[in-house]
Amino acid sequence: MGFVQVSEKEGDEPIELPAEEDGTLLLSTLQAQFPECSGLQYRIVETKAVRGVRSNEGRMYSPSEESGWGEHHYFCVFPKKNKRQSDDNSENSVAKTKRTEPLLRCFDLIVLGLSYKTTDQTLREFFETYGDVVKAEIKRDNTSGQSKGFGFVRFGSYDAQMRVLSKRHLIDGRWCEVKVPSSRGIGNQVPGKVFVGRCTEDIDAEDLREYFSQFGEVIEVVIPKPFRGFSFVTFLDPYIPQLLWGEDHIIKGVSVRVSSADKRVVPKKNQQIQSNNFNMHPGNNFRMHPANNFVMHPANNFNMNPFYPHGYQMNRAMN
DNA sequence: GTTGAGCGTT
């Protein structure tokens, strides 16, 4: 909880960035203010040594478990190869980093079939045997507080996430399955396209392109006119969108909401488009792109449970 | 206080 004091360079006036509930600072939060920033450092007052902040899976961890981020004044680290992103003539390390980082990032997993007595706490404790649990919550009825029998869990490491998805789990006497939420599925979505809700009018196409370029190459930005409070961003790689849903994204200090752009939400005919196809990339043909085969991607095979491929009644013998 | 396929954002 709380805020982290960060400036671009050591000695500059710091700004306060909000930390997450678990005390971590999201790289996306950091990059919303310092777009090219890849990490944080701070100086130890006593020894004058500079220390780096631990970072993993898009999250930055405070130096101390007890005192959190403390009163340190953090400053940004930038990649050495910090060329303009439009310099697309070489497959440099920047481009590779931007492609692989979101692929390995964890996301919420849904836990189905939970006992009505299972709590956030017992859910967390159960999954902690697999790795750091960033979030564990039971979904409850708003008025009665009664559990709905399912919940969400999020891990700190992709490895733990993979291991959990590969098996069934006996939690509080019930066999439960852990799946990728259908909200991340690939139903009617337009390949590579995301819906960006809660936009404000001062967020223009260039702001959106600049922000979302950290996750992959952006090939189109559409802001419906007249302004309707949302916009669309399309990536070259069609699997990028499902890695962004459910995240908080802060652009120009505004918390926007990224969700799927499906075919029901096609822009109206009689509207202007502020910007599109600003990046005429030769690889714009989705069919030609090797990443276009969704099924080939491991992230799309999570729900194929080898134990119960046909919906076996998991809790038949219980209770 | 009961139930048992699903899919949330406080």
C-alpha cells in the first residue's frame, strides 16, 4: 500500500506512484509516467552505494518486507539500447524484450467447484504451496456474503501458474479445477485488437500508441468520433490482447480499462477516425504472421485438462 | 441452515 517516490534521474523532483495492494509496484504504472523505463534504483544513505530494485513478471518489489518502499527516493533505469521504436530496421534486443515480457506475465485464474466454506485465506494458503500468491479471492453474493463457489487466484510466477493449471486440486474436501477465465478466451474477438474503455478526451491516438507499444507493435489506433469514452488499439501480434485484459493501465494519469474488442462492438459507419495505419508495416497481413495460429500458442492450451477432458463430475463422491 | 454449473473487477 501507499506511494513510491520516483524521479527520472537521481536528484530530480520525485513524483508519487501508487503501489498495489500487495505492496508491489507494477512496471506498467512506472512506464505510464516514464515510458522507456525498465527498472528502478536507489541510493543507500550510509554506504552511498546504489542498489537495484528486484523486478519480476512486470512487478517491482520493495527492498524490505517490513518497511516496504520506505522513504527511499527511487530513480529510473533505462535500457542501454534505447533507440526510437520506429527504427524497425533491425531485430534489436528492445523489440525482443517487448515481445517476450508480456507472454510470461501472470494473470488471474478462475477456481471452479470450491466449497462454500472456503475463504480467501484458505484459498491462498492452499495455492501458496505452488508459489507466491499475489491474489486469492472468493466471489460472494453482494448482500448475503455467501460464497458463489468460485474464486480467482493469481500467482507471482508463470512457472507456478503453469503447474497449477496442469492438475486438479482437492480444496476443503472438494475437487476443484483451475482454468484460464473465459474473459481471456478467443471468441468473437478481432485478432490483435483491444477495447480501451474509460478514456478521457485528452488521450489522443499518439498517447495510446506510445503507451501500448511497450507490449508489442501497435499497427492501428481508432478513436471514434464524436468522442464516446473509448477507443481501439490493434497489435501486430494477435495474442497480445489476451495478456492485457484484467490489468490496470494508467495513461496520462487516467485509469483506462482494457477488454476484448469483439465483432459486436464494431465502430459505426458515419464516424471519423482520428488515426489509423500510421505505421505502414510490411508485416501487417495477419495471415502471413507466424503468431497468428492461436492454437499453437501455449497460453491457449491451458484449459485442456488431461485429467478431465470431457467434464467429469469432479465432486460426485464428496459431501 | 439448503445448492454444484459457471466466469469477476470494491
